[in-house]
Amino acid sequence: MRLLKNGEFASDDWTVLSEDDVLPLNGDVIVCFDRLMRDYAQLKAHDGRIAVSFPNDCAVEDLDDYLDILDKVVLTFPVFTDGRAYSQARQLRQQFAFEGEIQASGNVLPDQLAFMRQCGFDVFLVNGRFDAEQWQKAATSMTLTYQNGYLPERGFAPADVWKRREVKSNDQLRSDFEEVWTA
Amino acid sequence: MYRYDEFDHRFVRERTTQFRDQVTRRLSGELTEDEFKPLRLMNGVYLQLHAYMLRVAVPYGTLSAPQMRQLAMIAERYDRGYGHFTTRQNIQYNWPALKDLPDVLDHLAEVEMHAIQTSGNCIRNVTTDQWAGVAADEIADPRPICELLRQWSSLHPEFSFLPRKFKIAVTGAPQDRAAVAVHDIGLHMHRNADGEAGWEVLAGGGQGRTPMIAVTVRDWLPERELLPYLEAVMRVYNLHGRRDNKYKARIKILIHELGAEEFRRQVEEEFARAGTPEVEVEQRELARIAAYFAPPAYEDLQDVSTEFELAKNGNRDFANWAKINVAEHKAPGYAIVNISLKPVDGIPGDATTEEMNLVADLSERYSANEIRITHRQNLVLPYVRKRDLFAVWSALNDAGLAIANLGHLGDIIACPGMDYCALATARSIPIAQDISRKFADLKRQYDVGPLTINISGCINACGHHHVAHIGILGVDKKGKEFYQITLGGASDENASIGKILGPGFSGEEVPDAIEKIIETYIAIRGESETFLQTYRRVGADPFKEALYATA
Amino acid sequence: MTGKILTANRVDDGLVVFLNGRGEWAEALSEAWLGEHDSTIAEFEDIASAAGAGTEVTDVYLFDAERDGDEFVPAHIRERIRALGPTVRMDLGKQAEGIGGAFNALG
């Protein structure tokens, strides 16, 4: 498995800790939600970045009290057709203003990449079946989106049609105005 | 009607390019069938009994003449010379080859059409009143909202992998011709105490194996809050809808299991937390869209047309058709023409290339270039001057399309059934044909009065049998087709689910059973009492007795 | 004699096909290979899982059929309609191309 970030494969320096693994002295760690709740104080003092692996049947609002120490939230797609994590990511970004990384794990495929990025995912744990070019192509195959406020924060973003139209109509107004003015 | 701008064009073109690539990858083996299936479904491509099937979206059932001609061309060039209009106001082709489908989608894009999200576990094509914008009883044309919803739901990043499919229906009139109470979300326009038009939001209606009438989530919502509110409903469903059992995955089951009160609470909580940050953008967009739905330039006409009255006096067939198939229009001197696609012995909803072209020609000449598809699988010319009605009728009559049975016994809904559908457990079309032959006499149909017969070939209920006055459901009983009859369903503003009458019948027995039901009704009906009114007054017993007592 | 026939839809055009004795996918049911022994049926299952993962056919499955003279008659009406074409459009499908079979869809 490899991490895909900003359209490129990145090295994965995160250590996944099980419930009982000893917390290392330093380094970036991923813990489950139960451990995050249990060891919150200890993790807060940890020298290294903290991520939580959060199941897709739990409510994101339960994470609210812990977001201050989280650098990353790992959400999961047990199968690519189970779309709960899209809503979780969206809630984290829009309602809980989470600015850390949101990582997609599980059954992550190129044809869903664009949707994931729009909902707020920016890191993807993927297998080696597809090369970087295939991922890039999938991410950029649609250059437009109708939905408001669903744009990725970094990297390639499709244009927001409804806002583009507004800009365009302002431009139109301006050019109409200039036409009248210079006539 | 709505016209694509450069963005809509580019969006659909990019989508067809993407699908062309996906088809190439499937044919080369780069994509497995399991991976390809959800992708093809999101582009309207099913695999049916004999071949692939392409379902093309007709957004809110509105078509222009050039669009109808293109549909006719596609039927001719890529299919077998016909198409099937569905209960979701769409059109289906039954024989296209997968390798041709990217070209077909390109041809659709040429006329501002697509097949995006006509299948799959996403928000499907939005449906509405087939008389939107012209109905005499309407508060406002619901199509601007429908178009806004079309755009908003197209490739929605959050709601493309829902627990199950999701259908939204909208009506802008008090009389519900869009069956909003049996949709995942139904939107029904009302005025509040201040006279402001807004939306009642219903959710959790549906048919299938667990038919349910929707509950009201909000009595009245200001229009500007509609999209954020729908997003809240969708999000609660996406997060909490069941994914462990396909048959319990629709939103109706979630609402049923949570209870309407708790569901409402969760939606309102989500709505409050998400806020309405983009409302201004959406309102601007809605205003932009609404301008496209301005009515055509109506001529200043007297409501009574002498030509029309004279023609009726001179031709009894025309007079009957005008009485049955022509509806009241909001503009004086105009009429709504309903074209029944239900000839005796025909296949409900099927239209040939020639028929599609004829309707396109008529719409161009007499109806401001516009055509509607109805959820009862018929067509509508929405802007016909009364004085042109005879000419329209004559052209239809020459083509065998002036069938004066709208809303009557012969106007039967039937899903494709086991003649085409991979999921069906029995055939539907032959049952519709048998009934239509038995009741071919129009005078008899008029005597019976308004009546809906809907036939589904399996429990998924695409033929809307649950909400028919007389519903027929085909099932498989030890390898034989068997048909259950339900009575008392309705899909209007007083929607109800029909009740099973008793043991089923073989296909050959169905027409006689229907006849007994009809005769019973005629024997016990009160003065000017419709079939449904009679059933609601007396219940199932007299009908049961007629069907089963003598057996 | 009752047996099983392996069927599928072709990926590129979607049309119904049947496995024949040479391991190819044939359009006419009459050319199909009727598996009458457990060993053949086990072999069918192997072929089905291999074929389902490939690019020629999809939705591969077995159905029951009976030998009747020169032809095979599917046990279930659904498969008879699939082998012939729509009962309401005799001008379409395999029945219209003369490769449907002499049996009646309704049994």
C-alpha cells in the first residue's frame, strides 16, 4: 500500500498502533478511536503527529473534543460502494472546520478519487494496481462541478459552475455597460 | 425550456469522454465487471434479459422537438426502431451494444441530453407534473426547481454512493400528478399564511416490496432554504440508511425504523449545524434558470374557439378525444393535448422512430416546440391553440395515435416485465394487451369512468401497481406466472397503497377477473361515483365476493 | 434427459450466448453444450468463474434444460424467453433471426 498525496506517491511514515501497542517515544502514529479517547492526555503530549482511524458508522461529532490534537483523520471505505465516509469528511471540513489531513483508506479506486477530493479527502492509501498517471487522470477528468463549496483545498480543483456563471454574468454586465458607455 | 450554456455542455461532454474511457477499459480488461457495473449504471446502462439497456434521462419529462428527433434517430440507428417511455418520464432503449454507447451518449449531448444517474445508488432523474407550467390549477411552474435539482444532483460528490437509489418528485400544483407521496423525497408547493409559495418536504415514500406513503418532514420551507435542507435529509440518509440488506436500504425503511419524529429531529439538527452558507449562489442560479421557463408568447385568444366547437360537432371521434385527452390550459384559447401511447393490443409506452418523429413535427408546428413525457407513459403537447386541435387530432389519427382513453381503462401502465427485464418474475405487457382487447370498446370505458390499471412484473413495482385503482403484480409460482390483484391504490394528493384482494390468478384468468371487478363496481356505484370512491366507501368485500365466492 | 447449460451475455454487444462443446460462446441455444453429468457441471463452474473475470462475457450462470429431439428446451419460462426473444415482439431477438428454436416460450 502507498500514500497518494497531491497527485504523487508519498512515503508513509505513519505507524499504526493497535489498542495495546506501546506508544513510541516519538514519530507519527495512527490510533483507533477508543485509544484516542482513552489516552488523549498522553497523546497530546506525544512528540510526533497524531492520527485517528475512525470507523464509518460512528458520528463525526464524537470526534469534536479530540480534533485539537489530530493532524489527520483516517476514514474508511470498506467497499467503494459504501459512501458513508464522504459525508463524514464533508462534516469534518464544513461543520467542524477540521484543517488537518483526511485520509481515505480501504477500497479506494481512481474512479471515485474526484468525489473524495471534493468532500475533503486529501490523502489516499492505495494499492499498487494503478500508477500515478492513472490516478492523476481520474482526478482531473471532470473539470467542472455544480455543487457549491465542495472544492478541494489543494491541488487540482474543478471549477464551480454556479460561481463561474456569476463571474461571467458580472463580466457580461461590465462589457454591456462599457459598450453603452463608449457608444 | 432550459438551454445548456457552455458549462453544461462541457460538463456533459467531459462525462461522456470519461465514460468512453471506462468502456474502453472494460473492453480491454483493465476494469473488472464488478468495478465497471456501478460506473455503467451511473451512466444509465443496464444489462437486461436479451441485451444491454440504455435509460436516457428526460429531465422532469420535458423534451424539445429536436431532442425528440434525436431520440428517434438513436432508436433507428443504434436500436431496433423504437423506444420505451417509462414511469419515471424517461426513455429506454432495449438493444444497444456497449461498444456503441459512447457514440450514443455523444449524440445525446449534441441535443443537451444525457443518461447520467438514470440508475445506480444515487439521486435519479427528478420527475414532475407533466402539465408543469400550463396546468390551470398550478401555483407555480416547478421546473426551475427541477432543473436546479438536476444540476445539484449531477455527480454530487457526497451522494453518489448512497445505500440505495434515490428518487425525487416535485409538484407545483395542489392536484398531485407527480405522485410525490411515493418518492424518497417529494416536494409539494404550498402557500403559507402570508401567501408566500414554499415547499412541503415529504420523505420516505416508495413502492417496491415495502410500499409506504411519505411522511411530511417540513410543512413549509422557504424556497431559498431548499437545497441546504435537502442536503441535510440526504446526509442523514447517507450516514444512517441501512447497508446490510439491499431490500431495507431505501430511506423509507430508515424513517420507518427511526420513527418520523426522530428522523425529523436528526434532519433539523443536521440542517442547523450545516447552515445555509451558499444560499445566495443558489438563489441567483435559480433566478437564472427560471428565466428559461418563461411561457411562450401566448396569442391573445378568446377562450372559446369557434373552429374547435364546429369540429367537435362535425366529428364524434374527435369530440370524444377532445373530451378525454385534452386538458384545461392556464392560457385562454389554449389546450393541453395528451397523446395516449396505449392502443388496443399495443405495448404501453413504446413508440417507434416514425411516431417520435411525428410528435416532434406536431410539437414544432402546434406546440411551441415542446413535448412532455408522463409517468403514465404517455406524451403531451403542452401549448396547443384550441383552433388547432382538429389538425393535431387528424395527424395523430392518421398515425393511429389519437387513442381516446386517457385516464380510462385502456390507459394501462405496464413495466417491460419478463419480456425484457432481468429482474422480472412474470410478464406484464401481455396482460396489458389482453385487458386492452377485452375492453377495447371505448363506450364501455367511458361508462366505467376514470380508472387506473397498473401492472408490474415483479415486486420492485416499476409498473406502480401499488398505487393503481386496480393493481396487478406478476409473481413466479413454481415456474409459472401468477398475478395478484390489489384494489384501492392512488398516487395523487390523497395517495394510498392498494390492498391485495385474495389468491392470485393465472395470466389467462386476469382479464375475466378484471371484468368481474368492473361489473361489481357498476352494480354498486352511487350516482357519478368513481371506481376509487366506490371502493373507499364499500371496501374490498363485494369485490372479493364477486371474484372468489363462486369458485 | 435434463441437464444444465452455461449461459452469459457478451460484453461488447450484450447479446445472450451459450457455451458450446468447443468451449466457445454461441448465439443459438441449439448449439449449446448440455451438461448431463456432475463432472461436466463442475467443469462448467470452473469455466464460469474464469469467464466472468474475462472480457468476452459477463453475468455467467447455469440454467436447467431438457433435450427434445435436436434442440434444448429451458426448464423455466425466463430462459425460454431469453433464448427466443420478447413474446410480445416476435419480430425481434433470436426468434426473428431463425436461431431461437422450435419450442414455445410459454411451454
